[in-house]
Amino acid sequence: FLTFTARQQRVLPRTWPRKFSSASPTNENYRLYDIETLLSHAGCGTVGEGKDEQHGGLTPPIHMSSTYERSPDLDYPKGYIYSRVGNPTRALLEDTLAQCEGGGEAACFASGMAAVSAVFQAAPKAHVLLPDDVYHGTPTVLKTVFAPGEWLTYETVDFTDLAAASAAAGKAASGGAPLVIAWIETPSNPLLKVTDIRAAAAAIRGGVRG
């Protein structure tokens, strides 16, 4: 998904239960190495999130613990609290995905709809541009959960029509929406419509900026 404000493109804010290691993914890694190299070195156990301080193993283990150590002052010195909040295995997966995508952070969820809902929960008063052909669960959760309580608004757009997408984004921005989310799914489900993400993003950004 892409998010836009009237002034500039931005990503949704996130609050993380842990701090990223010194070996956190950077766009520099993305530019320097092929994806095969990034994947083969993910969690190699020598630095950062995947380092095995106890045994020196090079293959990262699967961490099964549900709870984590507390210090005498009741803090969590290792940065982990409870497995549903975060654990080293998921953290390593997220860091690896961020490296492969050239981003700063990534978030993993147990299901696609959990990820969808998290995005919308983080975007109060946003206006969502939803594809006219999209996975059924996405418009359903908008229609039944988020729109009725006026948490956000949405409309359907054909993102293969760049002029229409730009116009919809411009109308939403001029209408006072603090955030415009362009929810692009390509190929779409179920009609397999193909959207040029780069072209659509440029069109929507232009519409928001007027």
C-alpha cells in the first residue's frame, strides 16, 4: 500500500516493542548486494539480531519461549517481553524482509487480514482508495468494521485508469483527508488486473499535491 499527505509522501508511524540492532537493514545493503546474497547471509549468526552469543551457532535457532527474562528492576534487558509482542525468530524474519525490500523496517503478521487491519487501525480519519477488484476480505473489513464507526472513509478506484486515480486522490486531499492511502493489489484477486505501481504512485502523488 502507498500513503500520501497533501505535503509529501510518508509511511504510517509504527511503535515497536524492541529496538533494532546495529545490523539493522539499510538501503545501502539493498543497493550493494543481490537478493541471493542477502538471503544467504540472513541470520548468519555473526552480528546483530541473529548472533548466537551462547553457542556461536551460524544457523539461527527457532525460539519457542513465550516469556522472557526480567531484571531486578522489572525491566526486560534483552528487549523481549512476550512472544505475541515479539520474539527473536520473528525479529530476524522482519529484518531480513526489510533488507530484501530495501526498507528500514518490516512487520510480519499471522494472517493477511491481521496485516490489513493493522494498517487501517493506524490511520484514523484517512481516506482509502481501494481497487475496484481486490481480495474480498479487504472491502469487507472496511465496510463492516472501520467505516461504520467513521474511523476512516473509502472509495473504489480503477488503478489502471491513472487519470481517475489521480482525480480521486486530489478530491480526497482537497476535501480535508489528512491521509490518503492508495491500496494497490496487483495482480488483482480474482480478475488478475495488472497495475503499474510506479505509474499509479506518481499519478496519485500528483493528485494529492494538486
